[in-house]
Amino acid sequence: MEVCRFFYCSSMAVLLISGLMFPAMVASLGINYGQIGNNLPTPETVVHLVKAIGATKIKLYDTNPRILKAFANTGVEFIVMLPNECLSDMRDPKEAQNWVKQNVQAYLPATKITCISVGNEILTYNDTSLSNHLIPAMQSMQSAVVTLGLDKQVTITTTHSLAVLETSYPPSAGAFRRDLVACFTKILDFHVKTGSPFLINAYPYFAYKNNPKQVSLDFVLFQPNQGVLDPTSNLRYDNMLFAQIDAVYSALASLGYKNLTVHISETGWPSKGDGDEAGATPEYAKKYNGNLLKVISQKKGTPMKPNYDLNIYVFALFNENMKPGPTSERNYGLFKPDGTPVYNLGISTANVISTNTSAGGGVNVNSSTPQPPNGYLSITSDAERRGPMTSLFFWVSWTLCLVCLSFRLVLSDLRILMI
């Protein structure tokens, strides 16, 4: 992947977190670290920010060498990504082994890379030819980590959009799209054989954006509400994210894979959007992500899997000013490029550390931006990439179950410890 360097001198605030909020979630908090911006802080500076917020897991959309080197000996776990455009090359086992040597093995064990995602949302991306390369690429990558003796510490997986579901309501009826079942069976067999996690991106924001007059804010923002009863399982859901996760579990179980580990590799809420992007405000982003962090800290599972730890990666660390598409695309960050919070999540800016980074270079960004195959650029196109019947099933089902929910917004106070 071609990259260009931007030299950047920044003053990054060291963020110190309330002792009541983060210690309980330290072992579980994951964050997506995107780099499509020309004003982002250097990776060396980001290390301090990540440590300050208590995140112990990062999902990266490439294998940026400066980032991987900066996080050496920090204990932070990484999911790294093989870009979509590289899938066809990885069908060749020799190419796969060379890629793993250069982009993963070279940083081990100092940098804790634990997982490689082979592409992002391949099965619902508009280039259907990529799907033919997915399974062979995953198999070649697995052979590579085995040959290199890394299979005990590095797993191979891929990341899916929630649009792989044909039915999502009620959660107990969750099912994959029929045209993808044959492919999914092979992928799920791969997960069982290798013990790798099933990654899926889930955004309740899309439900509200597409139907703001009928979708309950309380339900999508984790606010107190009467909930939705699954008529088949008799389980009650008080937030949409848990219902989406359990729909995925049901879809897996329907194919005979009820014990796979599911990670939510992306979820978040934009703080700014265009006029037609309902709900993209700092207030709603604060409520979604703030309540999500509290849910993570409680370490409780979903109604269907109450004893399963949630493995959730919040999208995203920074606002990224070079992402194409609607305004919301550039405003999913918890932080501005200068390290200050976009909104208050109980994270306080304290002392400022001036970090002169001009001598060592700056942030790496993708010179070929925009480049949708490289993953998360398609974040807001989740609904659009569904087939017509898939979209109808998804939105009509949720509209019917949410229309009667009451709106009761309660924001819990977060204590701030200034150091």
C-alpha cells in the first residue's frame, strides 16, 4: 500500500480518566484507530492517549509500521488488516507467507499482534469478485502463520457488515442472506478449525438515521425504556445493539455454529452530519458512546448469551478529515486530532505535553484516498449495500417493534478525577 507522510507538530493533552469509570473496563475496551487524515497526531503521541483512556485493544486498518513500532512493549493487543485489494495476491501461499513475515512477524513479540483480518466487509462490498478470493486468502494466511510458528498467538479472520443478515428481527430469527450461506458455511468451518473469532460491524445509528420518526432514541442510545420482547425466546431487549448481536448468534446457530466467539469489530455514532443525516449530533454521540462504555464496564453479556464477555471495538479514536463521503464519515471520533474530546465522556484534559514530532516524520495516511476497498470507508453505506428485500426486512421489522417505545432520556453523571 502506498503511503505519504505529513509532518506534524502537535501539543497532545494527557487524558486522565475517572477511577470509577475505566478500571472495570480496562480488560475489555477496544478502539478503532483510523488514519485517513493529514492532521492526526503521531503514533508515538497516540500511545499516551490510548493508555490514558484505558484501551487495551486496537483494531488497525493496515499494518502501519510506525504505529506497530510505537506500541511495542505496551501490552496493547492489535487486530491488523490485510487490505481488500491484496486478497487476490494472498491466494498464493508464498505471497501470504512473505506478507506475514514483513507485516506481522517483524513486530513480534514486542508488539502484541493477536489477529489478522483478511479484508473488510468483503461479502457485502459492491465488488463481488472479491468474495471469490476471500476463503483461499484466509486459508493461505493460516498456512503462513502455521509455517512460521505463529498460529498459537495470531489468528486469522475477516470482518463482516451486519448486512450479511437477511433477517434480524426478532433476534431469535436471525439468519444470513440465502445467497451467502454456502460461502458462510466454509468461513465458519474455518473459524471452528482455527479457533478464530467472528468479527462483525454493527451500527444502531443506521436504524435511527433511516427512520428517525419511528425508531426510538432510547432503544438505540441504551437509555431506559420498556424494551422489546422476542416472542419466540421470551427474552427482553432494552437496546438495539444487543438485539443485533443476538441476531448474529441466532444466524450462526441456524447453520450449526452456536459456540463461535463473536467480536463487535466496529460500533459508534457520529457527532456531526449533513442535513439529511438525522441524529448525527454531539449530544447523541455522547449518549451512545458514553452508555456503551458503561455497558462494557458492567461485563455482562447479551440476553441470549448472558455469560459471554462483550468484545467491542468503538469506532473511532479520531475524527478523520480526509475521509470521503457525507460529513458523518469524518466525525465518528471520540477525539479531535489535537487530542481533546469531541464531547465529554467523563474524560478530562489535564496537563499538556508538547511533543515535537517534526524530526521523525508525521502521520501516515493513504495517498490513494478515497479507496473504499480498504475497509471502513463504507461505514455509512451499510444500508445502501443491502439488497432491496434485505433492507425492507431490516427496517420494517425494526420499525414495527420500535414505534411504540417511549422516549425517556436519562444521562448518568460521570465523575471526573483531575490530576
